[in-house]
Amino acid sequence: MGQVTSPVYAEKGMWDFRGSDTKQFTHCFHIYPAMMIPQIARELFVRYGVEGGLLFDPYCGTGTSLVESRLAGMNSIGTDINPTARMIANSKTTDYDLEMLDQYIEHTVLELESNIESITEYSSFIEPEYVTWERLEDWFPSRSIAEISYVLGKINEIEYDNASLFMRVALSECLRLVSYQRNGEFKLYRIPPEKRNEYYEPLLPKLLNRIQRNRRGLGQYYSNVDNSTTVKICDFNTVHDEGREYFPSIPGVDLVITSPPYGDSGTTVAYAQFSWLSNVWLGLDDKAPGALDRELMGGRRNDVGKFGCPEMDHAIEAIADEDGKRASEVMNFYNEYLLSIQNVASQIKKGGHVCFVVGNRTVKGTQLPTDQFTAWAFEQEGLEHITTYIREIPNKRMPSKNSPSNKAGVKLSTIVNEYIVVCRKN
């Protein structure tokens, strides 16, 4: 599967994949914050994959590595505590009866096209289980609430579960687009009140566009996927749980490919806020965005001392000199990250590899050396750090200010590089 390189920053430029199609196959399903591009996973499978072996993604999100595992001939297990992410990952990786799927798509679309224009009031529909009409009125025009309710009702009538899943994912992506949500925002920010009275975006054209796009991607996927492979998607939190009951043997994982959060959800990527409309409309979860954020990594406060990783300890000390509260929040995140790594490491068999795609964020003017901390944490669990590949994020337009040596405390305005940390259990 390829030779590993020396344990230094390696192959800068080779991992950027500028101009690559990142929406091939079922990767086209549903936008989501901070998605790892499939080309990274694909190359890592070439180098470190084991045909017929087992991949584990402990922060699987919408399933990029899981999709690629089936294309690479590996079985996979992924876990994520966000219900919307798990739903999307399931839809991307499940086995469909394509003929039956097409029949249900055609039947449902015909009904929607025939009737949705007449749906303008939501009073005759059943209120969703996890949210009130009044709460939804804060986020949608009344006509949009009616249209969503009608579409969801028709989807719920579908008797083939996988077709219902397929349609729910297409609808989920449309919810933000017809809401008062501001364009280009992952967090829950609405357009100004004075603009809401005139606001209305028809649901059906957006829904049909996503149904057609996703069906094309699914067809491409089925032309290339290894049908002997399996995917299992779980909801355990690796901060607190090894998930032993989900694995065929312990240790039994040949390869980990994952992209963990850059930092706590409240101050970096707002996964919970992004997913809230889908979670409540589709009956996936009744938690408020803040409650789910607190369950995500770094969301709870802990009393933690120094880690023993000099680079990270020095960085946190520098932040503490500027803001003690932020330093405590940063330490909380890395403490839970360390606990998660300990649980992940316990699942890896001898000779197995770990590939963590991480970003070194900046807090209070200090760069946090997440790549070095990741390598150090796995070394504490008996793994060997093989190499760290550098990737420049192509859609970042700001000039890089960080040093290839990545020393703690280097000033940086934004994350412009990702680091692919590779370790091996010997």
C-alpha cells in the first residue's frame, strides 16, 4: 500500500488537490461545515489501506471516509453524536434497491408537483414533535412552513425506508435555503426583521434540484463501489466510550482516517447550530443548539493541569497570559481530545495506522500546535509517529503567516494549512 516517509513535515503541495472535484459520487449529498475532501481519504487508503480490513472514523460527520472506504474495498465503522450528520452519512453509504428507489422518487415527485402550489397554510398539519409552530415562525415564512410540512408528510408515507431516508436528506439541505437564515452562515443568524415580511423562497425547485443531483451521484457511486463491503454508523462519543460493543474484535481496526474538530463548537465550527433546523423538523433530536454544543468536544468544563506536551503547554501558557478564561476553554477541549485519542488508540491492531487531519487554530494571537499534540498523544499510547503531511487549504485567500516548523506561539490570522498526522502501532 506504499512506503511511509520519515517523521518530518512532508510532501507540501502534494495534498492540496486544487481544482479537484470534491463532489463525486455520494459526496454531493448535503452541505455540512468543515468537510474533509474525499481526495485526502482516497490517497490515505492507497498508502495505508488494507483490502478487506476495517476502517474506523471516530468523528465521521457526514461520512467522507466511510464512502471512500467502500470504494477502497474496506469495511468501516463511524461514529458521530450529531443526529443530522449520522443521517447524511447513512444516506451516502447505505445499499439501495435503485429500481425501488426510483419508483418512490417518481411517485412522490409527481404528487408534490401536482399539489404543492395549493399549500399555503400550515394549520391543518400536525405540529412537529420537537418544535412548536411559534418557534418555527421565528425562522420561516408561514407558507414555507406549510410547504415543508406537506413535503415531509409525503416522505413519511414512503414505505421503503431507504427511499424515505434519501428524500429526507434532500429536504434537510433545503430547510436553511427557504428559512430566514442568512446566506453564507453556518451559525443561526437570521436576516433583519424588516426583510422577513417580503421573504419567500419556493421549496419545490430546490428540492427537485437536490433529488436529481443526489440520484446522479448515487448512480456514479454504485458503478464503482465494492458491494461486499459494509458500513456501520454509531452514536457513541469517543471522549467517554471505546464503543467496544460495535467492533468485531478488540483491537480490530486496521486504519483510522478522520478529521477531528479544530476546537470547541462554540468558538469554531458550529455543527450543532448548523444542524438544528434539520434535527427539529425531521424529529432527529429535541436539544437546543447550545445543549448539543455542550456535548461536543470541549463543551464541558474540566479541571486540568499541564499535559506534559511541551509545545501545547507553552501555547496554553501564552494564551493564559492574555485571557485566563479562554486558556481554560482551550485546555478543556484538548483534555477531551486526549481522552478521545486514548479510546481510539485502544481499538487499533498491531501494524495499523492512524491518520488525523487537523488544523492548528489561533487563539489570542497564539497558534495551537494540534498536529504536534496529536502525534504526542498517540505516542503516549504506544504508537509511533511516522510523518506529518502538510496541506494548504485552497479556498483560503489570505497569505500564510505560519512557519513550516510550526513552533508554538507563532502568530497566525487564520487556518491556512491542514496537517495530516500519521502514526503506526508497532
